[in-house]
Amino acid sequence: MSREEVPGVSSVPTGNNPFEDAAEIEVSARLGPTEPFEEKEIPRVGLVFTIVYTFTYLGLFLVLFMPALFSLAYKVSTIDEAGKEASLGLVVGIGALASVILGPVFGVLSDATRLAWGRRRPFMVIGLGLSVAAAGTIAVAPNVALVLVGWIIAQAGTSSLSAAMNPVLPERVPQSQRGKLGALSGVAASIAGVMATLLGSLLIGNLLILFLLPVAVFAIGLVLWLIVIPDSPAPPEMERRTVLASLRSLLFDPRKHKDFAWVWIGKFCLLVGSAFFTTYQLYFLLDRLGFTAQQAGARLAVVGGVGVLATLLFTIGGGFLSDRLHRRKPFIYVSAGLIAIGMIVGGLAPNFAVYVVGGTLLAAGTGAFNSVDLALASDVLPDKAESGKWMSIYNLSGSLASAVGPIIAPVILFVGSKTANYTLLFIFGGVLAIGAAVTAARVRGAR
């Protein structure tokens, strides 16, 4: 759902503009003489690369967002109407815990894969196969237990896909273009969010198509990716590790890598808060505002359609401005504030019009966050030679947030009430989102 994102200079791609050389000089001043030289060896990417990169991420986000924003919640409500809040929290939480383990494992394994075909491509194919199996399982599941099994398989699939795709930014894209590519992936996420809810509302009559369509879109992108995006085997010096050794290797000293740790914590706080909103927004419209599932899906698409304009403005504008101004932290401060206000307004909404205002503010904040998040993560990686490992560790913040949020949400929902208190849940999430601003202020390697 979200992409998910905080400040750093080399990570937010610029492009053809006079500020590129200045950005590279600033990065070299911070990172030392060796790292920038290696970065300059990465050739600039062209239009075809950019289009395929963006379209494939659109497919990936559809695979992530269709169930996260609509189809999974709808499926659970059809088989457990009375206990849907707790059941959904259980399914999403346990599935996310599985991704906490599987994501880093796939990342480290892909770093060390020495197949002539490449070290990332095999894990994209594996991820696609798992995603197909998961979609079919969830669609036909007659009970919550089988939905849970399918969702765990889905998390394994997206973990494999993320481990293969995320390292492309630091490995194949030069510093001067990372902001633009990161911004475009944020745009893809915004479009996928709108498509997920709109298509979801139109396909509730056929659950198999509802769950398989996003995977089909991604499959098209995967074919193009395999043709266009270069890959290569792991270098001979890359150490092969067992799974247990891989898990142990994911431990790092936050005192030694303080900037990376603060960025990780900030994203975790923001995404826990966002997880409350995205996981339970369908139920909010059903239970608080009284819409049917089809009406709610259509209205969520309206919110997404209005919000996508704000997201595009803040994602693209943030990516370009952060590169030109050589600033990242201000975009995080703006993002955290907008998300917090949006969640509070949404939680207090007495009608759909006010809910649209809250959703739009949340979308704008998400766009600002997306514009600089992956860029900063790429910039503060402790070791770019193991970018798959470190990006997987970074993505743990999202995986843990996705696990923790839905698990604790049912507790907050029913505090002092026999009916779900969505207002309290969303306000609490807004307060957590402010944590991203607090941690960004502690980052010293970026401005």
C-alpha cells in the first residue's frame, strides 16, 4: 500500500537538469571519494527503461493494493460478517509477520544468486508463481483459515518480487535519476490505489477474477521487465549463506548506522498509522456511513481519484524539488503533518464529503512521503554491494508495520465500546504518523 519514504541526496533521482553535478558533488562530500566514483559508473537510463520500470511497479502495486484496500476485506466479510474486524486483523497480521521473515531471506538469497540469467530475475518469476497460487486460493476459500493460508502464500510472493525489484534503483539507476524514478513509482502506486478500489467494486460478482486480475497485469509487466531491465549474476566475491546465516546477517547495530536506523523507525511509525486506515476504510464506509459493498468500493475509488491528483502533485513535485533544493527533511515534515490531519478528519467524518477531505489530505501526505522515501533509503544504505539485503531490512519497517497495525487495531477499535470505534483508531494512527517527522529530524546525513 504504501511505499511507501524519507530524505537523502543520492537516492532521490533528478534527471536532465543543471543541478545534477552539484548534487553529485554534495553526495561525494558526504560519502567520501570511493562511493561517488562507483555511482558515476552507472549509465543513465532511457525512456524505455523508465516506462517498463513504472508499468511493472504499477502491476506490483495492484497485486499489493487490490487485496489490501478492498478484495481481502470484502472476502472476509462474506464468510465472517459478525467477526470481520478481528478476522481481518488476524489474517493481515499473521501474513505480514510471514513477510517479515521471508522478505529479508529472499533479499539475501538474491544478492548471492550466481545464475547466468541474473540474480534478481529468478525471484521475480518465483514471486509471480506464488502470487497466482495465492490469488486462486483466497478466491475459492470457504473459511477464514484457508484465506489465511492463501494470504501467507501471497506475502511470500510479494516478498520475492520486492526483493528482486527494489535493488534495481541503487544498482541500475544513477544518483541523478533516482528521484525521478522514485517519483514515478510513487505515481504508479497512486494510480494502482484508485484502480484497486474501482475494479474491486466492479468485480465483486466474480471473486476469481477479482483476485487474479492484478496478477495478470503484473505478469505483462514482468515479461517486459525481463526483456528491458538488465541483470547479472552475483559477483564471485559475494558470500553464499544458509537461510539461518542470512537471517543472522540482517541484524545490524543501529548505533553504528544511525541515519539508516532513524529512517527505518520513521517509516515504521508512519506505516503503522496508515495501516489502520487502509485496512479498515472499507468497513468504515460500510458500518459508519451505511454504504453497501459495491457503493463503498465505488466511493473509495472517488476518494482515490480525487486524492491521486494531490498524490501526483506531491509525489512528482516532491521528487523534483527535493533534488533541486538538495533537501529531504522538509518533505517528511509536510508528509507526516498531512497524513496525521487527514486521518483525524477522516475518522471524525460525519458524511462522505468530509471523508473525501480527509482522504485527500492523506493522499497528499503519502505523495510527499513517496517522493523521497526510497531515495533516502538508497542513499543511506550502509553497504551498496549488498543493496538487496539492506533494502530488504529497510522494507522490514513496512512488513512489521503491516503486521503490528492490524493485530493491535481490533483492541483499539473496541476500547470502551461494543461497536467498532473507527474514530479512535484513525486518530491514534494520525498521532503515530507524526513519529516520521520526529525521526527525520534526527537524521544527520541529509538535510
